[in-house]
Amino acid sequence: MDFILDLVVHRIGVYVLGLVSGGRFKGESGFAWGRAVAVGGLILLSPFAAFITWLIYTSGP
């Protein structure tokens, strides 16, 4: 299961970094793989972080 999640996060990161770099980013080497996973993880988790922040913001007095 971890491999599938890692692959999905990597593909999201490669897609986003490919858009930013004009299609030159491939994400195949070790450092590029890690960079793509980091960017993909941030993008995948950002809606959850925004939702939790919204819940905290609206629960105040």
C-alpha cells in the first residue's frame, strides 16, 4: 500500500514540476524523485490542512 501511495504522490509531483519547468522535469534520478515526492505530498495534503485550519478558525468565539 505504501508503494502505491508513493507512486501516486510522485506522479502528482512530476506533473506539477513539469508544468512549472515547461516540461523539462522528468523526476527520474534520486534527487529529482525525492523532490517530486515532496512537492506531490505537499499538494496532496494541502486540502486537509486548509480544512483543519478552517475548522479551528470557525470554532473560536
